Amino acid sequence: MTNAWTDIKNTDLVVIMGGNAAEAHPCGFKWVTEAKANRGAKLIVVDPRYTRSAAVSDYYAPIRQGSDIAFLLGVINYCIQNDKVQWDYVKAFTNAAYVVKDGFAYQDGLFTGYDEVKRDYNRSSWDYVIGEDGYAVVDETLQNPRCVWNLLKQHVSVYTPEMVNRICGTPKDKFLKICEMIAECSSPTRTMTSMYALGWTQHSKGAQNIRAMAMVQLILGNIGVRGGGMNALRGHSNIQGLTDLGLMSNLIPGYLTIPTEKEADFPTYMSTRGFKPLRPNQMSYWQNYRKFFVSFQKAMWGAAATPANDYAYQWLPKLDVPSYDVLRAFELMHQGKMNVYFCQGFNPLQAFPNKAKLAESLARLKLLVIMDPLETETARFWENHGIYNAADPAAIQTEVIQLPTTCFAEDEGSLVNSGRWLQWHWPAGSPPGEARTDSFILANIHLRLKELYRKEGGAFPDPILNLTWNYANPEEPTADELAKEMNGYVVSDVLDPNDPTKKVLEAGKQLATFGALRDDGSTAAGCWIFTGCYTEAGNMMARRDNSDPGDTGTYLKWSFAWPANRRILYNRASCDLDGKPWDPSRKLIEWDGTKWSGYDVPDIAPTAKPRDVGPFIMNPEGVSRLFTRGMMRDGPFPAHYEPFESPVVNVIAPKIKGNPVARVFKDDLAQFAETASPEFPYAATSYRLTEHFHYWTKNNHVNSVLQPEFFVEISEELAKEKGIANGGWSRVWSKRGSVLAKTVVTKRIRPLVCDGKTVHIVGIPIHWGFIGAARKGFGANVLTPYVGDANIETPEFKAFLVNIEASAGPASA
Amino acid sequence: MFPAIPNPPVTPPAPKFGEADLVRRSASEVTPPATRLTEVAKLIDVSKCIGCKACQAACIEWNNLHEEIGYNTGFYTNPPDLTENSFTLMRFTEWVNPETDNLEWLIRKDGCMHCADPGCLKACPSPGAIVQYSNGIVDFVHENCIGCGYCIKGCPFNIPRISKVDHTAYKCTLCSDRVAVGQGPACQKACPTQAIVFGTKDEMKDWADFRIKDLKSRGYDNAGLYDPQGVGGTHVMYVLQHADKPSLYAGLPDNPRISPLVETWKGVTKYVGLAAMGFAVAAGFVHHLIAGPNRVSPEDEAEAEKLAGGKPT
Amino acid sequence: MNMELSRRAFLRTAGAGLAGTTLGAMGFGEVEQAMAAAIRPFKLANTTETRNTCTYCSVACGIIIYSKGDLRKGERADITHIEGDSDHPTNRGTLCPKGAALLDIVHAKTRLTRPMLRKAGAASFEPISWDEAFDKIARAMKDDRDANFVATNKDGVTVNRWTTTGFLAASATTNETAWCTYKVVRSTGMLVFDNQARV
Amino acid sequence: MSRDRTRPIIMPNAVPAAVPADVEPGDAVHPGKPVTVDRYSGAARINHWITAVSLVLLALSGMALFTPKLFFLTGLFGGGQWTRAIHPWIGVVLFFSFMGLFFRFWRANLPAREDGVWVARISDVLGGHEERLPEVGKYNAGQKAVFWSMSALILLLITSGIVMWDQYFYSFTTIEQKRVAILAHSIAAVVAICVWIVHVYAAIWVRGTLSAMTRGHVTGGWAWRHHRKWLRELVQKPGRRTPAE
């Protein structure tokens, strides 16, 4: 989230699209109801299903899953055509005026530079024209036909209301009504918030779905302001933190990146991470990259990371592929190229697509290690559960070690919420049986591995032997010790250059802010964006002062928010060019002539003069990007692509199947249904229900009471056509598998008409499996296709094809 | 937002109401309390309800209930009906508004309404099994409950259920144990959107007005408060988008009142019946006094002997 | 008795609608010491309160866990009840159906209580000690790493990567655990490393 | 006290066609001084007393639940829960027991020509002026009224009772049906109790009656006075069947 849950109360219009906040985030959704009740805010829901969010909406429109980009570009087209643009914001705070290289173009669904064999673009033309002064060329009059604004105007012109109707199936009048409601927020005194979640990410073009809405928000001037923003509603309690801490194949904590094998040495690595400002006087914050990186290396390897060894640069692994994400991991497993796999509080057999492939992959491991508080399907993938998990244990040679861990109620530490608040919690109960904390388990694995290397030697033991491990009890580092390490500390005294008798930083002290980090090895910080969370003043994450001066919803004294306790990102953009709030009734920060101050921590140097420095300091341009240069693999503008399994051909570019640059493994391609397949005629989508949390709460008796049994949802029309009774059994199958489910026949799903073709929708909740308190059932992932988003490999769970028929129930039911 | 009630105490004060605050006690008389408590109420704003069932979960957890894991029956309503272990239940209705042609998903939290004139209490034959406090809470006292199920027949809302385990009647207590220490009911505490709020009945009516104004501004011309006077008003009230048609909401009674059958049974039948039985006994006495015993005379015996003896076989 | 309950800061600033509910005005006039037969004893009496955060989604609702026994005093603590924390700015004491039922996940019948091993081809798990488990894991890692570690690629560039062992990190562990995990995993050169961010 | 078996017995012979409907198996006249007349067999008496005890228990338990003023009666049954649980089962016993009585007695309770006159002269009945009444068979019209009303009421009570018996039959009826049932049950019970009072009072008022249900026989004089037609039939006409004993 750019903003916070509590900020949503400040909005005038909530658009829930690509998510279902009432269902998945009820307590956060409270703030929508507050905005409605107290500000007269309106709620729009756009979804293939009439959801629980829709139940309390002011306006609902249906949309075919996987067509959101067409809808959103249609909204942009509407705003441009009807001059519903917050012009001051767009001109000053976006790259609308930046001139793009001549080579760049878009035609027939493809941008310049496409290589069909590699399924990738040469993105060199997707960039600004750089002037002789070394800065990007800008035409503030927006007259240059090659400026971003004019390219955008042209790019979205095809997405007329009629085209949106053809692609999305959304009735034209409903689409226009929504455009009208959204366009009102182009006024500086009206804001709209976008609340989305996996309904947008779980597509082969998920990242572009989000970009499209971010562009809408920029055009309306809604980023950085109270009640605005792009609000990703994260799914898990600490998935934000896990991502912040870089627990991904290609990340280093704080969104630094793991080197690729093209970056043979540290200087090469740093050469592409200089982030020189693209405009005069602009602050480009990533210019501090080296400080963050060196401090990270010092946190990892302490004294062993020296200037002489480039702070142990070579101790980091180097990537040969863009990422070793979970889909690639299981593909490698399937190919027999992996031997040992750890699952920490994670149940991939339920969570990733194509269960059959996942089970085959796990069976090819030598050792599977499970760390979990609960039984999982993954831990028992080898166990026979009849139709729900037909396995032959004798044929599966994988050894499985299942380790019992503590749960939230029994451990201590911090979690990062969707609004980037790091909130500390305390242990309340004794763990059951022999359950131990994850840090105990990891510490022991590390210590034993280190001991083996110390005794036996082996492949490159240095990074293991030298890993900083100076905890009071090496077998179980405490949460406080680890938090202090993440925050960062001074390694060696730093003296004031003007007065060498004064210490600026004193060795051993906790750092107060990432501004103090240094690239000479004198500071260490595990995760620079968290710096400030545990300072000499104590544990900032444990703060519990819920006062809120000005009733803004920022709660600056409650816990700690990264970065630097900032609650609304890009908050400089809440003010006009002169530093005055766009909407005085919703002041967040303000330039008082000498400095920035207000209810939030300014997202800019406090003394940076309004007209000198652009607000988006994480971009070298200082402005936000309507045109995203080469940052995304599938285009600098979003473009409509159908899902890999689609009931209709791509109207805009009929030859293109799916996202042209999404990674598809060879074996999986054969397992996709063809476009408009008569064999699999129905558009399916999978989703959560409010009564359950993923695959956890089926272990919970109470939640299992509230939603006991696996079901699918279909329209009354389809039920009639297929002779399926409400509450009766049906069989649903895709090219990858087949499930039996109870059927809920509902008015909340209606067939859509897309380009003259009736498209029926089959809804498939995800929460059941063969373990737990709830009735045994199938995971939706028996059906889903094994393909991810082109940029970040999020599986395409939201749009695929199935067939359905009335069926008898399972024999054992 | 409606101000949250502070967290519950772990060193609670003595309960703030009790036996002395009873205004009604089933099958028995109570001395009216000298001072009445302010009436409390739970307000359920259907227009804010997202049907998440947090209230159901919170209710089960607070009251240590153990509901069975059922089946999917084609609806989101789970379990399919109130039970002795589910004091509250979200009932889902899909309704296409004929005026707008828009689908509306009407989700109502069902449960005890805590009527001012409780039919359950009226029907209850067991002294003290059902009590009503002057703050409006109608509570079941399980030690006194005999499990006859009369409360079920008395209730205009079809709420109480008899446990198969201990054979006593169960329903929402309005969390009397929580209210007694200054808390709101568990469902209200949990409700994510504050579709459920709790306070004095007057506060709740004011809050309802505030909500109804908002709904009217959004085109719900018939939005209104459900506080049915047929049962003297209730201490659980609804804000409905379509207050003119309560029965849209999974059969919420349009004009609930204690059934005339129950009124007759617990009213005239009781008195007339007792009178009739008393009369019958009295009539016997009177008759006996006046007519004296009807004895067989020696002549009768003689006649019989004559008859029997005269016909030897 | 004065039942006017102390209000937290955010309640004082709550501007909307009513001036604030007054539980004190609910008419609990004079204290009646007599315990009503109908009213159960308040079940949180004499429990220990602990502030925590809901383990599910990232609204991150504040919760209060009530236990018999106090870990801070070195006692065994059994969790008896969990409810929302009214002081928390986001959830204000509310919880969703998962949060409201947290007690039953803490005490789920399917909680794991001891390390288990499933041997190759076996049809069931068998208990194993922590020590055995750790030794087995460390051995398997070392053997695999030594056999498959890639120090340099075909162009001779130092790459120091290990891709035959992978780690899928949790989504509900603390940052501190995550950092600990990052250190242990990354120090081995492991690249097949991911979390639950996408699902 | 057992009957004097030394006396000769006048017993109806087995001539089926001639046996009047109100002569029941076991009915027999024993000449002597005084004459005794067997009115109820042992089985009939056991059946009656089971019914009677059930009815009293039902009345007591039912009344306890009917009005708070009599709730204390639940103490007789071990408290409210026991009362609630046991009442329907006693009802089942009563029902089957009464069914026994019904099949035993229904023929004798069929209307007869003299019943109309008997009813028309009800004031003579109440005044004890039996000489002004027609001779009646085994049962007079009043007894028949008790019999038939009890039959109807018990049928109504068991039917409505089952509808109210939530423990086993909750799901079979609607609440509205249950409400009708409970009202019907209570009204029927009141009427049944009133009928029962009449029945008991009549047995007390008409001296010599109780022995019919205790010892099984009445005196000839009693039969002569109250059921002369029946007595004549017993003396004059042969019975249909041999008695059970």
C-alpha cells in the first residue's frame, strides 16, 4: 500500500477491482465503510462475481476475468477524451512531458523489439531522449508528438467504451457510469483510492494490471494524497516483511538485487546501480545504493567483509536466469534437478498451480523438510487419500522431515502490515509438545552445517563459516537481537570530518536512520529500509501510542513504518508545486517557506524546495512514470492480452496468445486449453472466501463450521443449461485435472457477452484439501495452469478454462 | 466511527446488574426493581454488513460452543439454521430489486431480538428459567430450564433451540456476562465494519437515524429502523435498506407479535381450564351434598337374587 | 459506581455522529453485589493479557491473547481466549471470522507437536528427535552442496551458486525469523529461494 | 377378597347370534345371597388401572407444566427436567393402555335406544331416581360419553403431544403447527381432566361401583339398580365366548 488502512477513511471514492476487500480483508474494509458513512464516499466494485464487497457497494459492474487492462485503459481514454485530468499534477509530477526515443512504437499488440523465439523484447528503444546536457528531454507544453502524453493518448485511443464492452463484457452504460464517477476525482479536492489484491496480480500480466490503475491514479492526481494511492492488500500477515527482507531468489533486503553472472565484480555490479538524476537538481535516492549494499554485507559477514574483498561481493550467489521463483523451482524438481527442499510455513502442494505436476515434482526429491505449526498436504504428499490424493507411498522415495514450529501466539517479533507498519508482538502461550521457534531450527541447521564444513571442509565454505552469529544463545537468537541487526549498528567510530574530536557515530550503537548508513564498512544494517525500527531509544516497533493529531489516520507514534516512519508514500505529491496541499481540508504535509512539516514524515528532504526537487525521489526523474521505460518486461504501457486460457480471441491482437513475454515451460504449454476451446468452454476463476484463510483454517474447527465443504459457484443460467442443481454435485475439469464439488447456483454470477459470444463463469474457492478439520475436498490448483506473470511470476490463478457437468458425489462421501 | 468499547478487564468489577434488576421472571412474579437500568440495545446495520460471519465465530468462541461441521447445501448460510451451539447466524438472500433491476445481496444476522415483551418468557412454564432485566436483556437460566421447548413456540422470531446434550434451551444472551462488566456483546466487538454497534437503546436509535439518512441519500428511500412494536420493541434492532419489506431479509417477520395461539394458550386457556377443573370438582361436592350417595338398597339386592335365582341353569 | 470508562486518545478525537457512547449511562446505577443466576462469571477474570498481532492477512489486526499462567513470570501459559485489541488504530477491537476464531488454530487438533520422519517408501511418519533431525538435514545439505555447488560458470565467472537445494520461506513468521532465515539460506549460496508473496 | 367359588355360576352359553353387544367376555352372574356379578376381568382391571395411574401422572405432570401455580408438582417427578422428559413417555403408555381398554369396551359403548331417554331424564339421573330411568345395559349414556370423549381426547392428546415432543419430532412440523398442537393439547387435557373428574366422582357417588374395578365384581343389587338390562341379559342370554379365566 502506498497509504495505510486507516487512511482509507479520507477518500471520496473507493474502487475495488482486482480484489475483494470485504471478503479478504474485512477489518481493513471497515475504513471503506467509514469513508462512506462519514464522507459520503462512494464504493465501486468491478468483478466477474457480485462479491461481498459488491454487497455494500454503490455501483457494481461485471467484467470478464483477465480483461482489466482494457477496462482501465478505457477509463484513461475517457479521462483524456473528456479532459478529466488533474493537469497541474500530471505536468509536474509525471513523465507526461518526457520525450521518448524515436524507435519506440506499438503495433498489433507488440512493442518495438520483440523476439518471438526468446519470448522477450529488446527494450533499448523504450526510453527517453537524453539531451546534450545529460538530462532527459522534456516538452512542458505537451506539444511534441513523441512526448509520453501524446504516445499514451494514442495508445489508449483504441479502448473506446464499445471496445471495452467487446473485450470485458461490461455493459457500456455501466462502464460509462463508472468512468464518470472516477473522472470526478480529477479535481484536486476529490480523491479516489484503489484497493486491489490477487485479483490483479494472479494473471500472466498481473503487474501491468496494477500499472494501468496506477496510471489512472496519476492522471487524477491521487498518488501521495490522503485518501488516495495504490493500495495493494497483501494477503499474509508478514508477506510484506518477507518481501522487504528479500526472501526471494533475486533480492537482497530492502529491494537491493542479487547480482547476475554478467556482473562479474563489484564495480560492474555498481555501474548499473548509480541512478544518476535525469533532471537537474533532482534527488535520486537510489544513489545511496552502495551504502545500503555495503552495510548489508557487513551485517552478513562482519569483519570478513572488507574493502579488499569488495565487502565479500563474491560471497553472494549470482543468477544465471532472472529468478528461481517457486514455479521454476518445481519445474527443476520435475526435471529431477533438485534434491533437497525446505518448506517453512508453506503448503506449496495446495498453493501453486497444477497439483499433479507439483506432486510428481516432490516425489523426485531426496529430502523434503517441513517446518510448520500445522499438518500440511505438502508434508503428506506421499500419503494416499483416495481421489483427493491418489499416491502410492511405496513408490515414493522422498524422505520427509516434519518439524513442529511455534505459531504467532507463542513467538515474539515484528510483522509488516500492508501499510508497511512494523508491529511488534509478544508471546502469550507455551508451545505445544516439542514445538520450537523457526529461529531455533534455522540456527541449529546453520550451526551443524558450519560444524560439518569446519571439520570436513568442502565447497566454498567461507560464507558459511564467516556468517555473523554472535548471539547470546547461538542456538536460538532472540527477536531483539535479530531486530537490532536488521535495524543496523555502527561497526566502527565515525568522526566528524570538521572536528575529528567528535564522534558522529559511535561503535556499537544502534543506528537511528538509514541516512546515517555509510559505504566504507563503518556501518552494518541487515535491511536498510527498516533502519530506525530499533534505535538507541529502544524498540520503535513496540510503540503503542495511538494518538492521531489532526485525525488524519497517520498514527505516527504507533509502531514504526518503513521507510523512516513514513505513513503515506510520495506524500510530497499531496501538495501543489508551491508546497501547499491540493486539498487544504486534507493536509498531510506542507512547505512553510523553509521546510516541510505536517502530519507525516515528508517523503523528501525536509528542506528541499518545492519547485527544485520532484516528489518521486526513488526515480532518477523525480517524477512518476506513465511510461515506464524498460522497467517492465512486457511493455512501457500496459496493453490488453488475454489469459493463456481464454474463451475468446484477443480482439486487439488476434494472433497473440496470452502475454507474449510470459515465461512458459515446454511441458506446460501442452497442458493449456486452446483459445475459445469447445472442450473447455467456461471461464473459471479461483478465489478466497472470507470464512477461510488459504489452507490454514481448514485446520480450525470454527472456520470449518462456517464454510464446511468445497464448492464451485455457477450462474442460474449455466446450471439450467447443464442440469446442475443447487447444492448438488458437479464435476469440473480442466486440461490438468478434475475435481468433484458441491455446487452453489447463484444470481451473483451472470453470463457475460463478449464480442457477441456468451461467456459463462465458473467460480472456484481455494480452501479445501485432504488434511484438516473441514470436509475433505479438492484444491482449486488441481485445475489451474502452470504459468506466471511476465515480470514477477505470479501464477495465473484468476483466469483459466474448464468444463463442468452434473455428477454423482464421491463414492466415500 | 462509533467509539470502540475499551478492552475487557481481567480483574472485572462485580456484575453491574443481577437478580434485583429483573422485571420479568418466567412462571413467577418479581418485585419490580426500585430503579430501572437504562435500556441497552444492539443495532445491526444490514447495509454495512458484509456477511463475513465474524459475529458467528466470536459468538462460538466467547460462549465456548461446539458446533458440528456440516455440509455445503448450496448456500452461504452455515450452519443452515440456528442451533443450540449457534446463537447467531448470517442469513443470505439474493434479491433482484424490481425497481432498479440490480441484484442486492441482503445479509441479515439472525439471533435473539431481546423483545420488550418476550414470547419465550411468556410461554415458559418453569419459574426463573427465562428472565428479563430492566436493561432489556432476556436471558435463559439453564439451571431452571426443563427443556420443554415452550419458548420455541412462544418466540415470534423462531430463535431458541434445545440442546440434545443437556436438554435445555439456548439462545443469544446478549453476552450478559460481558455487558455486566461494561463490555458489549462478543459479536459486536468482532464486527469488522461496525455493522453491529452496542450502547443504550436511545444511542442506538440516534445512530440508526444517522445511518438511515446516509442510506436515503444513496437512494434507499425506504430505509428505516426495525424495532417492532408488536413485541413492545426489541433490544436488538436492524437498520434495513428496505424497512417497508422486512420479510425480504430471510423472512424477518413484517409485524412480529406473540402468536395469538400462544396468547390464548398462556392466557385464557390457563384460567378457563383451571376454573373448569375446579368447577368440576366443586360440582361433585355440591352434588354429593345435595343428592347424597346413590346407594343400592336391600330391595335391589333382593330383586337381583330373585332374578338370578329364578333362572337356575 | 461510575462506569465511565477511560477512553483512549483516538476515541477522544472521534468526531463522527454521536458524542460517544456512554456505557456508564447504561443504567448500572448502584452496584448490585448479588450475582444473577443467569449471568455467567466473567471468563477473563484472573487471566494474563498479551498483545499480539493476528497471524492471517496483513491488515495486521491487534489482538489480545488471554492465558492462564504468565510466560513473563516463567510460568507455563495456556491460552484460553483471544479477542481484538480496542486500542489498535486499524481494527479498533474488531476481527474477521478467522481472527475471531484464532483460539481454535492455536489449539487445532492438527498442530504438530514433535519432529517426525517419513522414510523413503514408508506409508507413515515415525517420531525422530530434534538432534537426529538436525543432523540428517545438515548432512543432506552438505552432501548436496558439495556435489552440486557451482563456483564458476562456463565463462569462468565466479558465481558461487547452489541450485539443487531450495527454500520456500514462510509468510507469517516475524521479520526477525525472516532475517535469520535469510542469513542462513543466503550464506550457503542458495538461489532457489522464494516466499509466499504471490499466492 | 376372592369370589366364593363354591357357588354355582350362571354363565352365558356360547350362542353367538344372541349375545348382546354390551355383554363382555367374563361378565357373569353368580346367584347367591347376595348375588354377585362379574363385571371386569383381571386383565381389564389391570388395563384400567395402568390407564388410570398414567392418566393421573399425566394430569399431575401436565398440570405442572400448564400453570406456574402447579409447577411445584414437578417435585413429584424428580424436578422439571424429569417431568418434561417423562410426561410424553407416560402419554405413550396411556395411549397404548387406553387402546387396550378401547378395544375391550368399544362394543359395549355403542349407543343404545334407551340412551336417548336416559339423557333426556338427566335430572333424574343426578337426583338418583333410577326408577324413573329406562333400564340400561352395561354402560349408561353417561359412561358411554366418558368412554367416547376420553377416546377422542386421548387421540387428540397423543397426536398433539407428538407434534410438541421436540426431542424426537422437532423437525417434522412447523412452529405454527406446534403452536396449534400445544393449544389443542392443553385444551384437550383440561377437558380430559374434567371428564376424569366426572368419571371418578360418579364412581364414588354411585356406591358399590368401585368394587367393579377393584375386585372385578359388583353386587346383584348394584347391577339391578344401575344396569338392569345388562343384568337381565346376563341372566337370560348366553354369552358369546367363554371367559378368559
